[in-house]
Amino acid sequence: ASGDATGTSWANASDSLQVMMDDASAGDTIWVAAGTYYPTSSPDDISTDPRDKAFHLSKNIKIYGGFAGTEELLSERDWVANETILSGDFDADDAVSGIGASLLISNTTENAYHVFIVTTATSPILDGLTIKGGNANGSGTMYLNGNPFFRSLGGGIYVRFGNIQLSNLKIMNNSAGFGGGFYLDAKPPTVMTNVNIDKTLNGG
């Protein structure tokens, strides 16, 4: 958009989902237009490892993808036709082949350890998004709000000491030591509706 990037309208849309999440208050809603978006900062704002960059959330806000950029009502969006992708594949060069035991995901050495991480929030919503390209094959931890996230867990979505509602999601082409597509360390249970986890490597 060519406006002031405040995110108050489509004409003034921001070019950074993370900035909008950081600026949002509890209860706010963020609409995301079709396209591919990459993490831009580490959760602790300290790490200089580019693979530590991840979309990170610790507030009870609602994030909806699937918009063309002209809608005025949530009901007008088409999240299938207007695919909204959050990707950890910074070079956009992942190669995915095979299925099941023969699945191979390559060109992932530069990918983010996690695409989306959540902590301390109890009722945020992710709806109408594709989460792809996370590769949690590292060691040690990164931190959000003082809570540790292991670089070997949860390549796609990693929830720790929090909770989340997931709807109308495709979680695909992610890998990790454990929980390639989705890793949950949360109570009460996360609510998942129409969530498709596909082409995921665990222990890869």
C-alpha cells in the first residue's frame, strides 16, 4: 500500500506483520492480505542469528489471513483463493519430494528454526494461513518473555506456556527434531479446527 503504514485500513496497510502484532493491544484483530511473509526479528530482539527470527506472539489478538485487500467484512474473505503464507524459507528455495517414509525436504540450512511461536497468551487466534518452511534442527534455546524455546522443537508452530486457537490452517513443509509441524506445551488444550498438517519431517 502507498499510505502511512499504520495498518488502520487497506490503503494504509503495514508492510510488517510483526510490527502490527507488536503494536496491537489485547482483543485487537489483524487482517493479512494474500502473499508470502517472512519473520523479520528474533523474539528476544537480541540474537544475531538470522535463523532465530520468528513471528512471535504473547498477546490475545486475532490474526486472519485470506484477504484480497478490498474487504470490509471478515465474511468477505476467501482464505483458499487468497493464500496467505507465513514462511521460514528465507531463500524461497526449499525442495520437497516423496511422501511418508521417503519424504525429503532439502535446501533448508538457512530456514528459520520456527515460523511462529506463542507464549503466555491464553486465547489468540490464527485463522486462514499457510505455515511453512520452519526447520528446527538446532541446539540450545531462544527466549520470548523470558520463556525458553528449544531450537530442536516445533518448526512450524511452537506454543509454550500459552495456548492458541487454530482454524483453517495449512501447516506444511516443516521439519524438526520433534514436532515438525506443530509442538504444543500448553494448558488448557489448544483448539484446532480444519487444520491440515502435511509433508512434515520429525527427527529430520
